[in-house]
Amino acid sequence: MQNDALLKELAECGSPETLLAAILKHYPDLKAPIDIEAIAQRVGITEFRDLETPGASSAMMTDIGKAKGVILCAPGLSAQRRRFAIAHQLGHFLITSQRGDRQCTNRDLAESRRDTPHRKEEMQANRFAAGLLMPKPLFSAFVDGLGKLTVTHLHTIAAAYDVTLEAAASRYADLTQAMCALIFIKDGVVRYARPSRSFPPLSIEPGAPVPAAVKSAGPEDKIAWLPAEVRDWLSLSRDARPPKLTMQILSKANGFQLVMLFVNAAAERRADEEAEKLATERPKFGR
């Protein structure tokens, strides 16, 4: 009966957020790492198979009414990417407006844009996958318990939730209250960025070379907060006061780097208030 109640609720949901709310309601005691296969089986996925299609990382096959489905994953995927792929395909399966049978690439599983119908569907499936593997209440409480902000927390999050570092970073950027941005780099070139909602607009784009200070950082370097040059990273209007920007650099031996940019929002508010106070108190002389 409980299973029937969940399926009935899911059938009435139209967005990733309402689907997640319904699932979390029926799983109030979820703990990390989430047993994604057990949840998928409960809502209609009958089997998990290997996928042999070149170029595809995962796929789904369903009956006509999307009551039952099979999820397929490329055998070469890591355990963490396979978990995300299953959650992603489960999103396609449960979002009622999306068709059943489909194949997805690695690019689809990283899609965050919504400027075409295809990208919007992949983005929605990714939002669902992130929200199910890292449920907001559980995730936020876990992050709060980690203490002071540092880029190394992302490894801790990824290990606890059995997800990739990229998935952990993206979810962190979505939910954190901190004014920060995460920049993924390979061989000195920006791959993509994940800014938090409150972070200023970035000027650096995918494909751009990174600043010299980042390129010269190595795996043996101590991870510490360093001053960052605002003009290297942010897009600001001429009359705007540039914020104080700091960064941490996590470097790997394979050329992978993750940069965390940070702006202290409280300090910036105080600086703005002080500047406004000085402007108000400055004496004005007549001609």
C-alpha cells in the first residue's frame, strides 16, 4: 500500500522538485550514500543492464506507458558515475512530460543549460539526480557540520555521498549560502565553472587559459587562501567597487585543478556601509 501511495503521488508530480519532495516524504530516514538502485526498483525500474552502444554513457527502455523500465549503463563507468547515470535516467523515467526510451552521453549528464528542448530535459534529469543522491536537508546539515569553508571539503562530501567530485561541487554551489565559485580546470584551461547564486558574474569562460598563479600551482603545494586578482575572474562595471577576492587551488598530478573563489559577503557589506557613511559625512563646499 505504501508503494502504491508513492507511485500515485509521483504520477501527479510535474517537476524534479515535486518528484524529490514526494520521494523524500516516503523515505524520511534516508542516509548517505543513498541506495539509488533500491529506490529505482521501488518506483518501476525492473532491471539494470550493461550498455554497449558507442558514444552513450547510459540509456533507458520503458513500456508504452512508462510504468516499467530498464536502465542501462556503459560498463566502463566508475561506480560514482554509474550511480549518477542511474539517478539521471530515473529522472527521465519519472518526469511525466519526457519520453521513455532514450540514450544519454557524458555531456548530457553534465548539462546545466535550458536553451533548447533537449538541453532542458537533460538539465531537469540532472537536477533530479543531484537532488536524489544528495537530498537538500541531509546535504545541508552535513556541510554545516564540516565547519569553515575550504575546497578540501568537496572530497569529503563526494566520499560520503559516493558521487564524483564534480557532482559534489555542483550540488554545493547550488545550495551553499557562501559567496563562492568553483572553477574546473584541465591542463591550464578552464573546463567549466559552478558559481553560487550570490557570486558576482564571472568573466572567465570555458576554454580560456587560467591565470599564471593557478597554472603554476602543483599537487605538492599547501592548500591555503590566497589573494586573487579580481580582473582575472570577475566581470564588473567601471563604477563598481571591486570586492576582496580570495582563492584556494586544489591540484592533481594529472593536470586537473579545482579553484574555489570566495568573497566574504559580510565584510563586503561592512565596506559598502563604511564607504556610504564616509560619502555622507564628507563636507561639501559651495563655490
